[in-house]
Amino acid sequence: MNVYKIAVLPGDGIGTEITNEALKVLNTVQAHLGARFELESFDAGAERYLRTGLTMPEETFDHCKNADAILMGAIGLPEARHPDGREVNGDVIFRLRFDLDLYAGVRPVKLYDGIVSPLRDVSRGIDYVIVRENIEGLYASRTGGCNVRGEVATDTIIMTKTGIEKISRYAFRLAEKRKGRLSDGASMVTCVDKANVLSSYAYFRKVFDSVGDQFAAIKRDYVYVDAMTLFQVMNPQMFDVVVAENMFADIISDLSSATVGGLGMAPSGDIGDKHALFQPAHGTAPSIAGKNIANPYAMILSLSMMLNWLGDKHADDKLLAAGDGIEQAVKRILASGGAKTADIGGNSSTSDVGDAVVKALRESAEEWAR
């Protein structure tokens, strides 16, 4: 029996609630598969910082480093800040991304049947992936910026050939696995930058092209980031895989989430060659914490991504099937008008959604638990 060690970081605000629902789903998977998950939960985040002055102990980081995967709820609170004004959630999220080399931030953007998009015409659907360079770009200056007498502040954008090559190669390889963009079926990687203004982004595009030359079957496109926000609203079907620098991808991924039902429908993975962390793209939503009304679908879909990543890494077809099974269960629930929280037009509770996914998984076990 395969055993996978999962480090669980429930975090702050609604993090604990949505993590509980994901773990219910994971326990259902475990009950039907010949695999076992060793789960160990750790207290890390803003609430811990406010209590102790420390966001994530070294021991917790070591457990995350030694785990097969990390599953995280949501971390951060507006009032938990360092003296310079930065929120402390970076002590966890950025520490894990940078120190574990989780260079690819993968954000699927998919509109499921049964979810109402604010866009006028979604008859052709929405289905693309944003690949975010996670450990360079402007955010590489997060602790190295300069503030002189409170009068001048600077941060430096960092672009390296190695980093751009790695994220570009990840994007092209992902495009090889997908079915192409919805508009015409073409396999396409779109580079989003500001190469017309800043030399750092022109360099990003140059290295992107050098990697793209190695993938003859995959087409390339280029969009300036300001135009990208327009196209995401007007014609999202033109995208298959999108790759961008850290800050730009952070921004456009939140915009993309708004087109498919909001951040409650936005899963994500922070992925490296050896390690990976999976979390919903949303924040801790402290105003609704403890009310059992938060949307756990993004967290549950992030769990699906985790199982697919583990299955791919360890050549475990059962985990791949289980990851796909979770997404199919979510699709069936939403398409049939099943459990929905208020943010996506329903009146179900957080736990109602988790229970519905568990039930759908059990009912479809013959399809995925072979």
C-alpha cells in the first residue's frame, strides 16, 4: 500500500472550515483506494503570530519540506502585520514558495455548468490555465526593498534566465497535455508582459521565445498585461495556457476568477520539481469566519489538483483517477443545481457542500476507484 505524507496548514479565518471539508473528501478517497494518507496538521499563520509573535516555526517548515505534498487552507489577517506594514502571511506562503522552489503557480480558470458568470456571453465556455512565475519578478524584493527616511521607497524586479526558462518550459509542457483553446482547438501558450515599456519584460519574452522554439507543435502568442485584462473579459476563449511574471500573474489570476464565479471557485497549486503546495486562491475572509457559509469548492478542487500531481509524480494511476473523480463529482453537483453557497447563488452551508461532494464521490466510486 502506498503511503503519502500530507502536511496540512488550515491557517486563519475560513481556512479551518474549508480545510475540514477537503479532508472529508480526502478520507472518502482513502476509503476506496489502496493508498493511505498520513495527515499531520500544523498551526501556522496570522492567528499564531498574534498569539506568539511567530508565524511558522522552523519545525513546521521542516515537516512541510519532508512531506509528499502540502495542503493549505488560507492564511493572513488584516491586523497581523510586521512593523513595516507587510502582512505576515508572506512568512508562510512566500517562505514555502521560495525555499522549496515552488516556481510554478498554477491557476486553472474553468467555468462549470451551473455557475453564472458576470460575462455577457459564455456560450463557448471558459477553460484556460494561468501559470505564474512564483519566486522571481517584483515579489523577489519582498524583504529587500529600500525605504529611506519614509521619503523614498524602492523595490527591484528580478528576472533570471534560469527562472524564465523553467516557468516557460512548464507552461509549454502543460499545453502539450491539454486539448487546446476553446476558440479553435489550437494548443497555445500566451506570454503576458509589458515588453513594449520595460526591458525586464522584453527579456522575459526573449527567453520565453527561446524555450518555445523547442516546442514546435505548440503555438505562441503575446499580450501586453493591460490588454490582457480586456481580453479576459471580452474573449477568454482565446487562451489555452497563459504564462506571466509573478505580480502580473497574481493580478490577472484574480480577474480570471471573477469570470468563473469568484474566488470561491479558484483552486491553485504552487508546484516545483520536488515539492508542491495546494491551496484555494482566495483569502481568509475573516468577516464570515465561523459562520459555516464559506465556499469550499476552491479548496476541494485544489485537493483534486494535489492528487493529480501526486499521481503524476509517483506514477500512481489510482491517485490520478481519484483526482479526476473529485472534479467530476463537483461538475455533476453544480450542473444538476446541487449544493451551492451564497456566493455562487445558493443557500447551502460549507459543510453541506463537503457532504455533497462526499456523496457524489461514493456514488461514482465504480468509475474512479478501480
